Amino acid sequence: MDIPSVLRQASAGAVYHVPSSPRPRCDDQAAACGPELTPRETTILRAVADGLTTKAISQDLWLSEHTVKFHLTNIYRKLGVSNRSAAVRYAFENDLAPSGAFASAHA
């Protein structure tokens, strides 16, 4: 399947899971998962992977948008990625993606 069609289907609400080698899933939303992410960074990464905007994340977590952007910069550096899309991809590939808690709060 090509990327544009996957993006169209994802924007329509389809959910995909790319099979990979089994890894332990980090189910505790505030648990520090991945490469030295803090609990707050993990929570923000999951919210980003769930499709929330910086503004929505800041409102949900009672943080300023500037603080969320600061956390995102640290997340990108720690994950070795350069943007939001790459961070989301990393989250899904490494079982750091959300369980849907954020999306259901904004449905």
C-alpha cells in the first residue's frame, strides 16, 4: 500500500498496525518508555501519535503551548528524528503509540 492512500484512509478514521517483532508494550500512560523519555515526554508523544495538536495537548495537560513545544523538541532529539511525523512513526514502530485515551477525550 502506498503512503498517500494510507494517509487518506487514516484521515478517514482507519487504524493500522504494522506487524513487527513483538516488543513489550508500555501501557501505563505516564511510564517512562523508549529511549530515556521522561514520563511527561512519553505522555506528550502518545498524545501527538493520537493526533492531538500542540494546543489541545497543552489544554489537556494544563501546560503552556511553549512548554509542550519545548518537550517536543526534547522528544525529537532523544528519538533522533526531526519532526512531528517522524516522532509519530517512531512511536508506532516501537509500541509507544497511545491506547486511544486522548482521542476518545476529543471525539
